[in-house]
Amino acid sequence: MTQPGSTPNRPRRGAGCLQSLLVLAVILGLGYGASKIFGDESSKSKGSSSPSSSSASDGKGGSWAIGDCGGPDPENKPDGYRAFDCDETGATFKALKIEDASFLPNAIQCPAGTDLIIQVSRVFGSGDDKKGGGIPTNTVCGRNLTGDHPGDAGAGGGQLVEGDCVSATAKEIACASAGANDFKVLGLVKEKAECPAATTEPMELMMAMGRPYDVICGGKV
């Protein structure tokens, strides 16, 4: 889902820092559409947003490292991102962890505190040649530079992690707004038998390629 546009200028980089890269697939929401199943009952959609993608910056080489920064690319709106020096005004996030690229969104598991996930790709050529999206190289687990951190446990955004809260339909919600019919995530496991003793609602999820867990262990909020 790359957006056409002109080739942006290469961002200024210091020695040993990132060179400009094409940043593809800014994945917000990060729930990957998991669904809840109770026994043989029909599944209910989790309702999380689907991953979105767009081109972001000129692919000229280099690689991402923990501590590198990036931000929105004005040349590739609305979802394009590019590399920035951390002290530049355009920088909005810092890389917490670097993972391998994957065509399976569920296979990307970033650490707690990740506010957004960005797939980085190398591109060759210029202009219209960039519409193809390039070759995925790695994935950046990013944390916002501001105080807004939807990826923190319980905040209601980012990837589902232990300490988050979910509704009865397995949709992630902010723990601050959780009610009597909602649950706290006590564990993310492959089998119900692996859930901790305090689990009151083991939520079996529909199959998803690459996801490391199949059951959300829900307990009282």
C-alpha cells in the first residue's frame, strides 16, 4: 500500500548513524485481528485495526540500530516514516529493538513499551520505481519520544502484553476504563493448561500464522 510521491531529500546523519532508508508498513494498533473462541462457539472479532503500510524515505543503504530515531516523512503522507537524527525536530520515536523483517505481522513480537512497529525496506531506482515497496530488511520496535505511550502495559495500545486489559471479546482496552465484564491479561500462552492459577477466562484465539501464543489468560481486573 505504498503511496506515490517524489523522492525526499536524504536526512542529515552523523558519523556512525543511520543513512536514509525506505520505511514501509507502519503498524499501529498491533493487535493483528486475533479472535476469541469459546469451545465450539462461533468466533467473535477482536476488532483491532489492520496493519497499514506506506513508503517513507529514500533507500540509500545503511541499517537501523537500537537508539536510532525516526519520524513522519512529509513526502509520503499519511503513514510514511523516515530516519532522523534524534535531536532533529522531525524525530518522533526511538528504536527500542530491531527485529528481522517478516511477511507475517503476527511473527513480530516487540518488547513492552513499544508504541509503533515499522518495517524497513531497501529500494532501488528512483521516482516511480519506488512504488513497488522494496525488499524488507528489518523491523523497528519504536517508542514515542513524547510522554504519550499507548504501548505501555495497561495503556490500551501497542502489542498485547501481560498487564494489558481486554474486553469480553478479546479487544484490547485501557485498564483505566475497564469494567466488571473486562479482564486483565495474566499470560499469553499456547495452551489453556499453561495459564496461571488466577485465570478466570482463558480466551482461545483463532489461528494466526507466526503468533507465539494462542490463548489469552484473562483474570479479574
